Amino acid sequence: MQRAFDRGRQLLQETRGDRRTRTDEGFQRTERSLPRLTSAFDIPLAQNICSYFGALNPLAAPIDPATECVWLFDATAYHPVHPYPHAQQPWQVDIRAAFFKKGTGKDVSKMVADIADKIGLSEGEGDEREQGEKTIAERLQPFVDVVAPGRWVQVKLPDGKTVKLGPGARSATIEQTVSTRGEHREGETVSIGAVKEGITPYGPMEMGFAEEEGWMTSTTPSKQPSPLPPPASSAPPSSSPQPQSPPCPPSTPTSTPPSPSQPGSTSPPPPTTSTPSSTNLSAPTTNPAN
């Protein structure tokens, strides 16, 4: 039942691009060839049912350091921006975490070896193969551990304030926005850990700080040419049509009207051998005195 539920949720969350990528790259064929994982919800029936209530779980409880652990994901703190003038807001950070039961994951050695072969690590020798399998095992472990829904944990923020994260939802994960104060610089990083010790096997959360401009906007002047059009006094770009000068007269001589000394003549005089100057556009004339 849980497998069908997860599959349905995946289909609902898939975008058109995700679906096309999975089809083109043969994701389903590879997934069918992987070893089957055990259910992540190997928990008492009452806890399993109450996990559907999310934050309203009646069996919610603090994490037990003896049997449970939490994975705190790294995050970025920012100043919220409003469309109206306002004083600088406190830092905000979207914290994500996942809760697991300790020591519940099955032996993943066969899965690690199978994945290593599929991605081509079988071609490596010695330390390369060993290091690759170690990395695969670390990343695979959260997928084989039993989750612990309905748990919450306290963490200490940089300003000394303690906040409660959770309880976790059906999937034993949380996503929570918290505020913190203090003077922090752009790019500064601090470590956020749980108040209780021994429950963060993956280490503390690393929280970085980004100012209002954000990390996708540069505050330095651009070195690229300005896209604005040139001022009216400057020459137009080369792609614009250039003004054309008046065409020069044809190089072949034109016929000359009859000379006044020969009234009534219908045949033109013989053509001249001179070519009109490009600066004098009028036809050559004869001297009436001749």
C-alpha cells in the first residue's frame, strides 16, 4: 500500500519535463533492475496511522537519542523583501530535516555492489572501487533506514534562540521557516546543531547568509557593452541603412541636341569622346559662335 501511495505522489509531482527525461533516459528500466528495498514504515500500527495527521499527530514526541536520529539539511538565510518601504527585516531560513530510527537499515552491501556495477565502477581497481562503494553506501543508507514520523527536535540558532522543529509529517520530514537576528555578512556560514547531543550522525546544518540583492544578482557594474541605443548625435549602427550619395552619370556619352547653327536638323551631331565630369552633371554644350 505504501509503495502505491509513494508512486501516486511521484506521478502527481512530476512535471512534463521530468516525465520526458525519465522516458528518454530509461529511468523505469533501471529502477526495475535495482534490488527491492524494505518498507520504511516498519513502525507500530498506532504510529503508522497517526502519521497521516502531520503536525497534528496525537502521538508526537521529542526525538529519542537512544533509538532515533535526525538529518539536518544545509540551508541559506536571507532577508525577506517587501514591495513597500520597510526597515531591514530579520534573517529568515527555510530548515529541512528528516527523522530516522537508528540501526534499522538492512545490509546494503549487495545493493552497493549492484549500483557500482551499473554505473561502471567495476572497471576501477583498488582504492577507486573502495572509495566509490563507500560513497554509494553513505547516500543509500537513508533510503533503507526506517523513518520516525511524529518526532520533533530543538536546535539552537546563531542568536542563541532555541526553536522547535517538527513534528515530522507522514514521511518523517519537516520544512519550516524560522527567523533569527544578528549581524552577519554576505557569504558568512555558521553551523546549527541540535540541543541534544548524539542525534545528528550526518553532522550539523551549515547555514549561509545572502543579502537582499540575492546570490543571482551582481552589484558590480557590468563589463558588457550597454544594450541601450546610442545617442542621437552619434553615428547610426552599421546595420542601419546608410544615406546614399547622388549617382554619377553614366560613363557612356549621351546624345547632344541639334546645334542652333543647324536649324531643323533631325540628326544629332557625332558623339563626343569626352566623358562628363562627376562634379558637372549638365550635358556638354556647343559654342553658338561656331
